[in-house]
Amino acid sequence: MSRSLRFVLGDQLTRGLSSLAGLDAANDIVLMVEVQAEATYVRHHRQKIAFLFSAMRHFAESLRLEGITVDYVRLDDPANTHSFTGELERAVARHAPTEVFVTEPGEWRVWEMMLDWRENFGIPVHIRADDRFICSRDAFAAWAGERRQYRMEFFYREMRRQTGLLMAGDEPEGGQWNFDHDNRKPLPEEIKLPPRLRFEPDAVTRDVLDLVAEHFADHFGDLEPFGWGVTRHEALAALGDFIAHGLTGFGDYQDAMRKGEDFLFHGMISPYLNAGLLTAREVCERAEQAWRQGKAPLNAVEGFIRQIIGWREFVRGIYWTRMPDYARTNHLNATRPLPAFFWTGETEMTCLRECIRTSRQHAYAHHIQRLMVTGNFALLAGIAPREIEEWYLIVYADAYEWVELPNVHGMVLHADGGLLGSKPYAASGAYIDRMSDYCGGCVYDPAVKHGPKACPFNFLYWHFLIGNEAVLTRNPRMAMPYRTLAKMTAARKDAIIADSARFLAEIA
Ligand code: FAD
Ligand code: DLZ
Ligand code: SF4
């Protein structure tokens, strides 16, 4: 009699997953495992581990309710070998399946494991495509072709055409593809922010919280209060809440930041999307429906959909087309170790302190905090790609290498030499001051350029341009700042170098 084993990974919690297709509930077995190797290959934020273990346990239970046999190995099972390969090997011995089905993983290192499984188990191991993404790995590779630079905007238009989202025949709704120029407003002081739906831990989550507290006490991040949803039902409720209350302001205030306000008008759905509790298509369809019903403006809905069928699919395509070499490049030769305050939050720079606080408290920071505060700082200070990439992979509940790496390596650090973005997102303190209220209470002053009161982003910005002149001056999009630099007096440049040397020595 043939019997298949379906191995479902922690970020594959989708009933329609390709490895579950054709499953015979009377005969086949689903395998799910909690293993130390996955929780510690980087030392993930404690809320991220708790979110995933609880979501995995709930997903297993939902399959059981359908009458499917789930072999679920818990972290504290004494026989647990604590690796994917070890647990698959044990499960093959336990159930003697005739074949194994898996869905391609989100990370290169797991892909390499899967290729070994295909060789080493003595039974067929079928790796199926992850069709939860709109653009398959092959389709992206075909789009990328021989291009030396990939640009999201052109890829995004293809995705709009392919999905029909926000399309009027062959034309984009509203007559333009992209409303980004409308989406850069600072937050007005009097604006009312939407309350956000958070979830009380149930008994399953409480067990997992205890387990994580016991086994991962020394990992970064607050474990509680824990407010993430852990089931598809809760993820859908979170999405519905955002569409009803957050989406209208998403476009206008997408780039804004405010002290003590950690979510603003953002979706807070990335952990659900990336673990499989929501699919990209349904999220975009719900947003489009809100616009068609007159419940949200086009600039918000287009901006939101672009993040998902544009950026999210784009970075995944780059990851799978360019790995493993992608992770090894270091175009700007950045080598500085990560300052300790990225872990402790102990810095006098209010903007960084705030972004690190929300990361620690919620395993979440919104896009512009990641890009223009922690990311901008890492770029300007020349932090080594590997060190800052590991930080991002650890601290966010939504972080998996397929999405984290292109964002950090490419978008933030320009370490890929411009494959993903045409220029580094370098900015001085003026940008943060315009888009947030962080600078008001800071010991530094964004209007001061030199000396101990000067905002470190100000001198580090020019220090970055001076240090990378040989590489970046060839970039036409950097022509303007380099023209300004060329007009600077030698004394001003010396002051920039001296301020930067002092500051960088202090944070070492
Ligand atoms: P919203 O602002 O509401 O956006 C809606 C959705 O769009 C997100 O849920 C996400 O699925 C998608 N999205 C938006 N921007 C991007 C992007 N640049 N790349 C991919 N998807 C995007 N996102 C991750 O999911 N995991 C990561 O590990 C991750 N690391 C990042 C690191 C850096 C340095 C930067 C600049 C961005 C990173 N992002 C990452 C992208 C983005 O910051 C998060 O997806 C977003 O903050 C999640 O919060 P949200 O659901 O409230 O997003
Ligand atoms: C992130 C993570 C963690 C912390 N733990 C597990 C686990 O115990 N079991 C599991 O199946 N998956 C886990 N994951 C998610 C995996 O790391 C993820 O599936 C791979 O990185 C591939 O994307
Ligand atoms: Fe950040 Fe500079 Fe503003 Fe302080 S003054 S909050 S360091 S941007």
C-alpha cells in the first residue's frame, strides 16, 4: 500500500499548500516539527518563536479536525533530534512512507537540505513549487533574463497586468501605475490613529509562551505582552480590522513616524503573510474591493497593493535568482561591527532608541523605521552586511531570509552594487526630522552640522559620501550630493571627518 508523508514547515501554514495537494486523509501523514536548529540558526526574537510555534500547533489541530493524521513533534519531546533532517529521518523510519512531499522553502540553507533529502532517503522526495507567490521562481528568472539591474516598477506593472488588480482593461485604474508622490506626508499633530486589533493568548499560546520562556530565556526581545494572532481566523480578523480602519491613511502617512506610536496606518500583516496564514492574493483583493466600494482612496490602495505584488514578489524573485552569491557581495566594503546599542537600545539618538524599542517590544517596526532609521544608520556607519543582516533576521516576527536579505543587503546597504535599487537610501537628520517627531526630545539637533550637539546622521551622511566617492560618484543618481560635496571647503570636510571619527569611536 502506498502512503505519503507530507512535511510542512513552520512558515507553510496554508491549507492550500502545494505539498498538501492530493493528500489522502485516510492514508497519508502530515509531519510538523519544532526543532532547536530552526529557532537558533540565528537567535530569533522570543515573540517570533512563540508566534510560529503557536501558529504551527493551531494549524496541526485544524488539520486533525479534518480527519488528517498529523505527526507533530514538540520541542520538549525527549526523542527530538532538533533538526529538520533528523526529524524527517525519524519520521520516515516510524511511518515507512513510499514517498515524501515538501513545498520549496523560503531559505537557501533549507533548499540545500531538501536537495540532500532527495538523494539520501532512498524514497522519492518531491519538492513542489510554492504557488502561494504570484510570480514563480522560474517566471521571475525569465523576466530577469540577462538584466544587470532589476527595477521594481517594471516588474510591478507586469504583476498588475498578470493579476488584473487595479486594472481597467489594459490600463491602470486612475490613469497611472504608481501614486507614490502622494504618499510622503508627515503625520498632522491632531490626527486620530486607528486602534489596532491585538489578540489575547489562548491556552495553546500560553503553553508555548511558557516553553519559550524556559528554553530561549537568553534570546532578544520581550515575550509579553503577546498580541499576535496565531490562527487563520485571527489573521483574517486582523486584516479586516486594517482594511476597515487603517487602509484609508496607509498611503498618505506611509513614511511617517511618531514617538510611542508603533503601528500608525500600517497593515501589521507581514507575520501572517509570511507564515502562510494569509495569502498575497486575498489580501490584495480585499484592499481592491475596499477601493471599488468607495471605502479607501486609490493612492492608499495602490500603494498597499504595490508593496505586496510589487516589492514582496520582487525581493523574493531576486533572492532565488541570485542566491547563493547574492549574500556574499559587499559593494561598499563595509566592515564595522554592529554597535551594542542595537541590542540594548541604550543610545542617546532618540530615533534609533525608539525603533529598537518597538522592535524589542513587538518584534515589529514599520517599513520606514527599518529603512530610514536603523537601515540608514547601518549604511552611513558602514556596518558589515553580515552583522546587520543577522540583526534584521533575528528581531522581526516576519523575517525569513528570502525577504530580509534583499531588503537589507540590496535596498538598505547597496551591498549588491545596485542590482535591486538604483542608489543607496542615504539621508541626513533633516529627513528624520521632517517625517517624525523624534528630534524634538533628542539630545542632538538635526539643524546642527558639527560638534557634540550635531545630529550624527548629518556628519555621517557626508562621511559616507566622502568614504565611498570612488564607487558612488559614477552613479548618475548621486550626482547632486557629489556636486555639493565638491563645493565644500577643506575645513568643512575635515570637521566632518573629525566628528565622524569621534562618534564612531564612541559607539565601537
Ligand atoms: P505594511 O506597511 O502594511 O505593508 C503591507 C505589506 O507589504 C507587508 O505586510 C509586506 O508583506 C509587504 N511589504 C511592504 N514592503 C515590503 C518590502 N520592502 N519587501 C517585502 N514586502 C514588503 N518584510 C518582511 O516581511 N520580512 C522582513 O524580514 C523584512 N525585512 C525588512 C528589512 C528592511 C531593512 C526593510 C527596509 C524592510 C523589510 N521588510 C521586511 C519590508 C517591510 O518593512 C515589512 O514587510 C513591513 O514593515 C511589515 O509590516 P506591515 O505588515 O505593517 O507592512
Ligand atoms: C523560524 C522557525 C522557527 C523559529 N522554528 C521552526 C520550527 O521549529 N519548525 C519549523 O518547521 N519551522 C520553524 N521556523 C521556520 C523555518 O525556519 C522556515 O520554515 C525555514 O526558514 C524556511 O523558510
Ligand atoms: Fe535622530 Fe538626529 Fe533626530 Fe536625534 S536629532 S532623533 S539622532 S535624527
